[in-house]
Amino acid sequence: MKKTNPTPIDMPEEITDSTDARIQGTCTWISPSNIALVKYWGKKHEQLPCNPSISFTLNHAHTRTQLSWELLTTPRREHVAFEFTFHGQRKPEFEQRIQRYLDRMSSEIPELSNYQLHIDSENTFPHSSGIASSASAMSALSAALVDMDHQIRGLEPIHPDLSADTAQWISSLSRLGSGSACRSIFPHAALWGQTSFPDSSDLYAIGLEHILHPHFYHFHDAILLVDQGQKAVSSSAGHELMENNPYATIRYDEARSNIEKLLDILRTGALEEFVLLTEAEALSLHALMMASSPGYILMHPNTIEIIHRIREFRTSSGLPVCFTLDAGPNAHLLYPEFARKKVLEFIQAELVPLCNEGRWIDDHMGPGIQKINQ
Ligand code: DP6
């Protein structure tokens, strides 16, 4: 079908100025990936988690998304009109998910279907490799959409220092795009899901920065890229497998109990307990996948070798380092700032040779989503 160029329709006089954000505008947001400590695995209804989760917000592994918009001549389309480029190239394989998300967003932001959107995204890390790329991508896009909503309603653009209400709204819209995305908004650490913790909710995440013991204030995450290819099973398919997983109920109880323990650990700085709980959670996630039908083994031989090396290093050095895993073969080595010098030597000597092409990402906790000044 021939595409018609979007041109302004009969506008009320006060908004005929094409520099008016109600006719066209742009904004750019950066959003990081996050690494879950207590894992979200299993969902119900509209992207609600079967158990609460806690994550550390990362910094270098992030998505940068520029959203531009133009008012259409033929408003109120059935589907939101958009073009999507990834590192400047069209990516048809991402379009269906983005279309579904934008169409869902049009019930939250009713004006959306009156605009042609241009979305350009870039990642600093390989997508679909087990690093939560949907978390950074969907949260960056949600932040940009909320910013656009402010601007097309003639409100002030969103201030980079987000208000609590705006952060909550971005988080809940992010959740609709990808569950884990709702945690990426907040600096340092976030909790998603209803728990005894004040203001926690299944609908959005909340920041945990204010409860962190200094040991957890500048935690590092070395993301060890064992395999940079596509994941064997998508997270969405993995969540679905939990519906018939025989251990599902036990798992949800275990996760709820681990959340309470982890909240205490984060407050008190109990690093030894942190190490045990974090590794147990990672292994439970993979055990659940193995026990699904069909069962998946997502660890590669080098993932297992990395796990052994990390445990040996912990014993020999006495340092509180540990691993965690996402739903893929890459391993994350978590460690506090005071261990950094020795850990970097260990990574270079023992872990880099186990990574695909020696690649790893030297990441750490970061500030959450950020607006880029144009
Ligand atoms: C293993 O958030 O990617 O990384 O909601 O279907 O987009 P969707 O799934 P997603 O699942 C993440 C699963 C996990 C654990 C976690 O991040 O908590």
C-alpha cells in the first residue's frame, strides 16, 4: 500500500507553529539493563508476576532510544503508525512486538494513534543473548512515550530528575512491554511485586536505593559473554512453561521467602548470605527450565566452568564474589567495590579465556533511566 506523507491537518490556530511539540517533536532516553537477584519467572494476567523480584540496575549495558513524532493527516488509525530502526537499520523481526506494545499504549496515551512515530534505538550489548535487552529497550521506549505524552498535551517536557509519580508511570508502562523492564527505571536496585515492603506492587517497581547498606552501594557486575547468539528459548516462552511446571507453586513460595531474606541482607550488608542466596536463585531458575516440558538446558559447558572457577576463587581469596544467570548461557559475576582489584586480575587470568572471543562487559550499578538533552 502506498504510504502518504504525514502532513499537519487543520490545526487550531494556536498550534500551527511546526516547532510546537503538539505537531512534531523528539526526545531521547537511555535506559539500562538490570540483573535480577531474586528472579521473575512465571507471569499471569496482563504482565503480572507470579512472584516478586529484586534486581540491581546496570549502567554500561543500556539502550538509547530516540523517539520523534509528527501529527498525522488521517488521525485515529486502528494501529499506531511507526517506523523502527536499530542502529540505523530497519529490523522487521522487532516490529511485531513494538506494534503490539504501541497499540496497547494507545489506551494509556489516547493521542498516540494521531501521530506517526519514528523510533531509533541502539544497544551497547548484543540483543537476545541472555542480557535483558527487552528490559532496557522497553523501559527506554516507555520513558520516551511518557515524555512525548507530556509534550503533545502542551505540558512541560519531563524533567530529567523524575518525580516519584512519573517514575511510577514509566515503570508500569515498561512492565506492559517486558516485565523486567519495570525495574530498570530506578537507581541501584529495584523491587517489583507485592510484598510486605511499603508501596511495593505487582503493577510497577519501586527503588531500593535508600535501603542499601554501603557494601551494596557500588556493586559490580562482570557480564561474561559465553555465547552472543540468540537465546534458545525466549523469556516469554519460558514464563509460559511455568504454567505447567510441577514445581511452580513451591518456586513462588521460595521466591517470596527469598525476597524477605534479601531485603534484610541488602539492609544489613550481610555479604556471605548475599552470595548464597544469589547463587541459589540463579540455579533454581535454570532448574525450573530443565524441569519444564519441554525441558531446556541453557547453560553451556563454559557457563558451568565459569561457575566452578568463581566458587574456587571465592574459597581461595575469601572475597564475597558470586555468580548469577539470566535465562541464557552468559554468566554475571557480582562483587563489591572493595574486591575490585583482585577480581579484575581473576577475570583476566581465568574467565576471559572462557568467554566467546574473550568478550565481557565491565558493568556496575547505575542511575537508572536518563533523559538526554537534545
Ligand atoms: C530470567 O522480563 O524478559 O531475566 O515479561 O516476557 O518480557 P517478559 O520477560 P522478561 O523476563 C525476565 C526473566 C529473567 C529474570 C528477571 O529478570 O527477573
